[in-house]
Amino acid sequence: MSEMTSAAEAAAPHRYTAAMAADIEARWQDFWDAEGTYEAPNPSGDLAGDPAMAARPKKFIMDMFPYPSGAGLHVGHPLGYIATDVFARHQRMTGHNVLHTLGFDAFGLPAEQYAVQTGTHPRVSTEANIVNMQAQLRRLGLGHDKRRSFATIDPDYYKWTQWIFLQIFNSWYDEEAKKARPIDELVALFESGERSVPGTRAWSELSAKERADVLGEYRLAYASDAPVNWCPGLGTVLANEEVTADGRSERGNFPVFKAKLRQWNMRITAYADRLLDDLDALDWPEAIKLQQRNWIGRSEGARVDFSVDGRPDAKVTVFTTRPDTLFGATYMVLAPEHGLIDSILPAEWPEGVKESWTGGAATPADAVAAYRKQAQTKSDVERQTEHKDKTGVFTGAYAQNPVTGARIPVFVADYVLMGYGTGAIMAVPGQDERDWEFAEAFELPIIRTVQPPEGWEGEAFTGQGPAINSANDEISLNGLPVAEAKSRIIEWLVAKGIGEGTINFRLRDWLFSRQRYWGEPFPIVYDEDGVAHALPESMLPLELPEVDDYSPRTFDPDDADTQPETPLSRNGEWVNVTLDLGDGPKKYRRETNTMPNWAGSCWYELRYLDPHNSEKLVDPAVEQYWMGPREGQPHGGVDLYVGGAEHAVLHLLYARFWSKVLFDLGYVSSAEPFHKLYNQGMIQAYVYRDSRGFPVTAAEVEERDGKFFFEGEPVKRELGKMGKSLKNAVTPDEICAEYGADTLRLYEMAMGPLDVSRPWDTRAVVGQYRLLQRLWRNIVDEATGEVTVVDTEDADIDADTLRALHKAIDGAGQDLAAMRFNTAIAKITELNNHLTKTAGPLPRSVAERLVLLVAPLAPHIAEELWHRLGHTGSVVHASFPVADPAYVVDETVTCVVQIKGKVKARLEVSPSITDADLEALALGDETVVAALGGAGIRKVIVRAPKLVNIVPA
Ligand code: ANZ
């Protein structure tokens, strides 16, 4: 410590310093914990019988909970947590019963990869990380109800994740009722014959295995052999949502292949319509709603059947959004995986087949086999990329265009995907760009069926226009606009019995199993016939077994043919069990896949409500209170959910789906989990790179004349992410040590609007520290530590101060309620600066209201000052001050309006009025107009806000 600071500290031993902040903060954090200050009461019984509770409207505020990473937090992580905390505190002070807590999303790959490398059990490393993160978060003074926190890895928690899985497994989607129902009700319908069993036999004639297979076609959670995204590099399969646009794993960037593996799926597609429609009523950013809409991808179109030449038994059904273009369908394409291909392949190539169509193969079967192998290595996105060479092979078969009667060749090409529509298309090169490219490459005919604008040549026309070339003996679309042509042709197809209007979704069922260790085990066992049975609730939680090797089987990450071996399968004692599932002890084999790490976050909002309930997922009255629909709204949900925009589809879509199932089954009262969603921006950081492009330690870079140097060498500065790898991470712990948590909180909130990304600048943090020091000095004598306020009646406080106070209360209050934290801080700073300038001690009532304004943002210093001001209760539950409107209206000044130097009128105007506005106001004033008496104007001299001088012509 330098002599100067020690001298200053000797003169001002009660100054607000980092050391004092540390003391204040630790003390109040302990106090809040001891008092349970942030504990939100649940209703006990009926609200009508509890007037105190009913008088405080509920607010359920939530953050997207963190994954407890071993790296700990940097200052970017808590941005959203601080914001929700400030908001929650303001809500508490404005009379709300606020529920705010934070749990941990703790299953997942990093802990497992660490376990593979070090042999440490994932639970051990994860729990250590949680402890570390909790300490980091506690230091920030977040007002969480700690009784309600949990981690998704707690058996008490995942018991219920497994229980929900069982509810989903044990239900089916009733298309007529448009909701999920218990599977037993479907069985009853089959038994009674009210609903016919698919196939030809009655329910009573089916074996147990056959019945299980039938039900598997209905269950909302089902095992299927459909091709999946297999990622040997991660040793697991992945959901579509986890595969990047270039066909690699989102995590780890490994290649992803299509493979046939028996896997669990969730029938989210049953909910496609509701997931789409219910978006409308949600208070979410439009960009996120749009991403969900696109992901669900509703397309209206038609199915059309094409007959295959020489194969009266075979028909190819296509899905098209443009049935109006049917006259222009000059060839067809099947996805390489399409099941019909093998049955339509002729043994030989037809006479005179074009060389380019055969891929150089001797027979159609050879050509298709070779092509399939090649297609397998590409991702769906790669396959669909436009303006890329289109590949494909001819099948040797021809279909018939049902309106033109033309014989059209059937190709196999990878730009058609098996997972979409019917996996087959009618190709209309005249109106579709991909078909055009393919037609050019394979020299196929092109017939335009929509009139393009004049001069349109050399490419497909996808716009609107009248139909052309679209008539036969029975029907003509010519001249009709696209929409009318569509409905006309659909009518015709229906009448002919070869097609119908349909709606198609891009959304696929959710692939729900992973070949990993660190996830929830499935509560499923298989009997000796391979039939899946649900474990009864009494056997939950089914805990993870110990294994001695967490790694996926040795694999070749680049080889699609590697097969997974699940870590759970290595514990034979756990896998092979004898259980009594109601019909006596029998041998079973456990499912050895685990659930994906999304499972735990699909319903955690519900468990916050009732975290220790061992009887139920959540008590219905409690759920109703916190989540139930509000008046005038179709759904309820969390009142504010804050997190990053990267969760636009995965987590948010899955969580919505689970909510809907639980709602349908009667377990919850809201069919939507999150009513309002807010995406915070990112805290970015400067990255400094040396001449070789390697990042250097940002904290050691010096700035000279706008240039940057590291160890004397020039380095380049760019804006990037914050993190260890870029050597620019700043931890909240460092900032707390140097300035205190209140300063860190203020700085993060003052950096800019919450939803905008902004660069971190450690040097700027001190600005907020000084604000707190001035605040302190306005109330506490730095030499004596005495509170300096005086008791003055409001009537005796000067008008300027009252105006500054009430404007700040009004402005900051509105800003806090609307999450405009940066402008709230600006207004409080303005007030504080005004008070710093006024001579003499502050009136107590002003000081108190200042402290209340600061309390949501800097709760520790506010609590300290509040108590020093003589209060015994916590500032957390004090009321936010209310502005007196009389002081909020803008003050005005009197402007004189002169004509030829003589005062003719006086106007009350805002002190900040512009010259132009003032001139317009003066010239429009009645008295001025009358005084001018219709004379023209030669000149107007304006000196806003006090004077306007008019010189008539
Ligand atoms: C003929 C046609 C003519 C088409 C035209 C488009 C334009 P969205 O909007 O995404 O639903 N299609 C259908 N199934 C496909 C599959 N499995 N893989 C690749 N493409 C497929 O697009 C639907 C359109 O995409 C369908 O309408 C079909 O091409 C193609 F002027 O049929 B269309």
C-alpha cells in the first residue's frame, strides 16, 4: 500500500473501499441466508382463505440453469443471472411474491469425457464443480430461494425425469381429441373393437409381443429402427437438432453418419400443430418464434400417386407443395433410402439409356447400390445445399405423369431426403431450382407451367403468375393464378382417387437415447421376447450403476460402420435382473442407453415449485398458483425466462413438448412452460494476437497511443468470445476482490441494453465503484462513520432536489420494470450527482429513497445503508418508492414572443425545446397570429428557450 492511500485512509477510515465492500457483502449474504430472506412461500391451500398471499401477485422468474463446468464462471456467465436478480428484487419491492432460484443442469458429456481421461467418477467432478460455482454465484448476492435449488443428477430429481418418461411411454396421441391419452384407454378401445386394430386380426388374437408392437406404433415414447445420426467420434447417436448444417456434431465437430440402430424416440411430431399454433400467444422474441416455426416447418401441399410402368402393383406417392405444376413434372426422384426402389428396378438398362444416367454401372441394381453408399456419407444439409452439382442415377424404371400421360424416368438422387414428405418427388424443373439444375445435368426436358416475366430465361421461375401448358382433355389450369390452380388440381386428383391435399411438417421425432454413461437410465426392462416393460413407480429412481469404464467402445471416429457399445451394458449384474412386475418374478434385461442431456431441462421449472415433494411431481395447487393461466391468456407459464438465444429450438422446443404432454395427462395446468422469454446479449472480450496469430494474455497487454503491446511486441486487437482458450477470461472473483460485487453488478447492468452484446472493459469498472463511493459519502461521514442525514419535512426540501428525486424514482422504476437496467442506472447516477453537489447533509427521506432506488441493483450497500439509517427489517422487502407526479412533469420556462421588439405573448415551454419547435409554437400562437394581423413575415429571430422576435414584412 502506498503512503498516499494509507494517509487517505487514515483521514477517511469509513470510506467505501473494496475491503469495506467485502465486509459488507459477506455480512449481508450470511444474514440473508440465516433469515431466509429470499424464500418464496407456496400457497397453503386456497388463496381465497389467505388474503395476505392473495394480495401479492406471484412472479416466477427463471434463468436458463447452468451446466457446472470445471472451468468455473467468467464475468460473461452471470450477466443474465444479475439481470433477473435485479428484476426480481424490484418486483419484490413492488409487492410481488417472487420465486427465483437456480439449479444445475448437471448430466452431460464434459464430465464424462473428463472421467474417461482421469477415471474420476462424473458425479465426483460434477459435484465439485457445483460447489465451486455455488461459491462464485453466492458472492454476487443473487437473491435465490436456496431451498428450491437442485441438480438434475440428484436421484430425487431424476426419479421424476424417469417418471415423466414413463407417462410419455404410457400414452398415445388421440388425433381426434387432439391430445395425449393413457395407453390403457387405447387398449380398451382395441379390446372392445371400438377402434380397429391395424392389420387383419382382432386384439384378442394377438400375442403379447404382437400387441406390444402395435402399441409401439402409438406410444409417445417408442423404440424404432429408423436410420439415425450416428456419431462414432462421440460414441453416441444424436438428435437432428444436435447436428450442424455441415453434417457434424454440434459438440466436438465430429462427422455424423446415417446408421440403422434401434433407438428410443419421442413422438414430438404429434404435437407439431400445437407447438406451432401456441407460439402466437407467447411473449417471446419474434426471432426465436420464427426459428421454431421454421424448424417445425409446416407446408401445405398435396400427395399425388404416380403409377410405375409395367408394375401395376407399385405406385410412387410424392409430396408436393406445388400440385399446380403437375403438367411440368418431367421426371421423378426417390431418396436413396426409399423402400420402393428395389422392387421397381428392372434387371437390365432399357434400350438406348444415356451413358450419364447409369453412373457407369452395368445394371440398375449396381448403379443404385454404388450411389447409396456414396450418399450415406453426406448429411441431410449437405445433400440439400443448392447450387451444388446435383448427383443421381437412373433406376431404369419409368412412371406415368397422371395429367400428361408422359412416360417419365425415375431417378435416385440424394437431394431428396427420406425423412421428409414421402421421400419421393415429382420433379418440375421449370418451377423448381434444384430440379432445374438436375434436369440440366441429366439432359431432361423442361416444361414451364407458370408464365415467367418477359425475358426470363435459363433458370426456373419460382414466382407467381398464370398457369401455362397445363391442360388435357379433362382439366385446364391455364390462366389461373397459382393458388387457384392448386385447389383446382387437388379437386381433380381427389375425384380421380390419385391424390389429396395434405399438410407436411419438417419436424422429425426426437431421437431420445444416447450410448453414454452420464445420463438418466431408462426405466425400461425387456423380457425374454424383447418386449419393453415400464418399471413401476415404486422402482424409481432407477439409479446409475457403477461401471469401471466410462468410455464408448474403441471406435474409429471416421468410420460409419463402427457400432456403439453402451457403458451401462458392461455391468452385467445391473443389466440382468429378476423382477416382479406384477406377474411373479421373471428375468429381464435393462435398457442400457441413457437419456439425452436435454431431458433434465425439459421440466425443471416444475420442480422449483415443489422441490421436496416425494409423492408427486408437483402439488397441483402449487403448480396452479405459480404456473396457471392468467386471465385473458390461453396458457400460463414462467413469468420471465432469461437465457441465451442459442436455445431457440433444442431446449425450448423439447420443454414445450413435455409441458403439453403433462398438460394433456392432467398433471399441470399450463400447456406452455415459459410465458415470457428474454434473450440477453453476450459479454464479448478483446482478444489480442501476436504476429503468429496466437492469443496472448489479455490482462498483460499495454495500450500506448491507441496501439497494443505485449512484452514490448505489438499485438493486434479483435473482438471475440471470452474464455480460457483466448486468454482473455476475467472472473467475477477478481472483480469482486478488487471492487466488490455491487460494483460488478452495476457495471454489468450499465454496459448497455441487456439484449445487446457488448465488450468487457475492466478499466471502465471503476466508474461504477466511484458511483457507490459517492452514494456512501452522501449518507455516511467518511471520517467518523456517522450517518449524516437530517430530518427535514418534504415541504422544506428545495424544489430542485425534490424534482431530481421524483424524476429518478419515476424513471428508474419504469426502467427496472421494463428491464432497461442501463438507463435506470443513468437516472440514479444523475440523482446521486445532484445530491453530491447540494450543500449540507441530505434530508433523511431523500437518503432513504435513494437507498431504495439502488437496492435492486446494489443490494449489499443498500442493505448496509438501510440499517445504518435505522431500519431493522431487510431492504429486500421494503417498498420501492413512489414518485409524486407533481414533481415529475417537466419544469417549464417562460418564453417571450416579441413583434418588432414589443412583447406580445408569453409561452410556457420546455427548457430543452429546439429553435425550430419554438419558432413553430410562437408563429402558431393565437395572440401572435392576431397581433400580426395577416402581415407577412420578413424574419424570425429565435433564442430558445427564452425569446422569439418576429420582424413582419
Ligand atoms: C414439385 C414442385 C414444383 C415442388 C415446384 C416445388 C416447387 P417444402 O416447402 O420444404 O415443404 N420435396 C418434397 N419432398 C422432398 C424430400 N423428401 N426431399 C427433398 N425435396 C422434397 O418443400 C416441399 C417441396 O420440396 C415439394 O414440392 C417437393 O418439390 C420437394 F415448382 O414438388 B415440390
